[in-house]
Amino acid sequence: MDFQFSDEQRAIRDAITKLCANFSPEYWLACDDAGKFPQEFVDAVVKDGWLGIAMPESVGGAGLGITEATIMMQAVAESGAGLTGCSAIHLNIFGLNPVVVFGTEEQKQRWLPPLLQGKETACFGVTEPNAGLDTTNLDCRADRTPTGYVIHGQKHWTSGAQRANKVLLLARTTPKDQVKRKTDGLSLFYTDLDRRYVEVREIHKMGRAAVDSNAVFYDGLPVPKEDLIGEEGKGFHYILHGLNPERILLACEAVGLGRAAVNRAVTYARERVVFGRPIGQNQAIAHPLAKAWAELMAAELVAYKAASLYDSGQECGAEANAAKYLCAEAGFHACETAVMTHGGMGYAKEYHVERYLREVLIARIAPVSREMILNFVSEKVLGLPRSF
């Protein structure tokens, strides 16, 4: 058992930290205020070849593991970019994992290099307004045609669809009343997001305004049969393969954001003088910050254990879910503590911690809620009866 990063892993963290240092807190504040996508940051990540950190070398990636990708994304968040910076590149890091695992060699060569080179942009179409976390209850359908499929239906919370020209889309190819198991009958596609057949409506939200979230309406989108990933009807199982890496990545993004918040709060607590002494000298300020630091440290260890298990090909569902839960909670407590440390100025945008608090709520809600994680642990780990 080794709790130390390798020299290569430390080099990844150092390189990402150096890249992110070119983007000041004011840059991220401006992006958030204006709802402006951080294209300059994404361009820098693409230029240095980081989008393909966990993609195969055969398509231009680095061929590294989820552990290395997690180190990268945690460093992005911790730099002060927060979930705005992470969300701008998050899908590229893990999102097309089903293509890597289940796609043909022709599909990999056709789809992945343009994505890693920043020539194409993808979004992820799974969630629907009437299904939520009940993914097997999706209604968006893919009707067969002589040359492929036609998509009809609606998706919700599709991030990046305002800019994307590609979509990884889960749709029903067999009606629900005609399948033996509710996990059957869903198929996975990676195809063009052709605006002649698609309407994208932005959802205005509390935080992360720089990366759009959308309701997407599909009205007869044609999909060639060559854009089907794997076998028809097995899309749900393909999506499951990418859930654990996503949970691990988001977990450490929350840790990184929590660390950024604690670092800012510590600096403020040292410099802010009230009643003739730095406020950090008061235990009512110091102890919550120390507690937040400890919670982040513990949660981070669970996340990297999950990443290590995944990269070694072992089962990691319990660990990945626990990591997502613990890291999101620790990140939230850290960001909340940072705001309270600043007092009234914590509510002011110029101190940045209010953005961190708004953004860290994403990690508690998506892509799976705290309650559903606890349901998973209750049933799958503890062996208790299923509650839903």
C-alpha cells in the first residue's frame, strides 16, 4: 500500500498547476459574471495535449489511467478555476469512455482524435425531465430507418449543448412494454448535433454560468447506423461502464474546490485584523478551517483508493460512490466555512468564495444525488432491502 504519488503523477500535477496559473481569479470571475465560456483556458489545455490524458495512445491520447486524470482535474479545481474550469473539459476526459471500450476501431479513429485536438466539441444526452435518475425509464426514442435511426424526444441538463457539434446520446430503440428487463432496449449513439433537427434552450441556473446547461429537443434527428455504439439495446450497460470514473473525477474536483476555498479563507484569516489581532488567532475561526482541512484529506484518500481499484481492473462501485458522497460533503463544508470565515465579505464576489459555494452544490447533486448513493450502499454493500 502506497499513499504517495509517483514522480510522473507529481509532474502531471505540477504541469497543470503551472498551466492554470496563467488564468487569474479575475479571469474566472469575469467568465462567471458574463456567462462567458472559458475558451482561452480550453485552448491552453488542448495545446498542451491534456484532453487525452486517459485516452488510448492509438488515437492521440496519453494512455494513462483515471488516477492521473483525477490528479489533473483536482489540480484544475484547486487552482481557483473551480467547477467552471473543470466542467469546460470534464466530458472530454471521461465522457467517451464507452467509445473506447465498446466502439469499433473505425469509430475510435473517426471520433476521438478530433475531440482531443479541440476540433470538435461533444455534449452528453442522457437525463430527461420525466425520468431524472431513473435512467431505465427514458422516453427519448430512436426509430429505425433503412439507413439508421431517427431521434425524437427531449433531454435535460445537457451541458455544453450551446457550443457542441456532437452528442453522446442514449435513446430507446425498443418500447418499454416490449423488453424483458427494464435495462434493455436502450441504445447508445455518438452523432452530429444537427441544429436543423435539434432545438437547444439554455437553463439559467445558480452557478457555473460560464458552462451552459440546456433542455434539448430532438425532432427527427437522422442518425446513420455507423453512429451506433456496440449492439442495439445494450446502451444502458455501456453507460454504466463510465459511471465509476465520472464519480471519482467529480469527487476530487470537489476536493480541489474545497482546498481552493480553505486556502483563500486561511489567507484572509491571517490578514484580517479585528480587535487588534488576526481573526485566525481565534479558535472559532481556526478550528472550523482545521476541521475542513481534515475532512478533505480523509475524503481524498477514499477517492484515490477508488481510482486505484478502477485502474487495476477491480470492482470499485462501493468506493467510487462513497468517494463521490464524502468528497462532495467535505467540499461543501469547506466552501461554506470559507464564506463564513470572510464574514460579510464572503458574500462579495471580489473574494471569490461565494462562487465556490455556489459551484460545489453541483457535486452534491450531480450526476447522482447523495440519497441515491446512500441507497446504493444500503442495498449493495450492507445487504439491506431495496427502498425503491
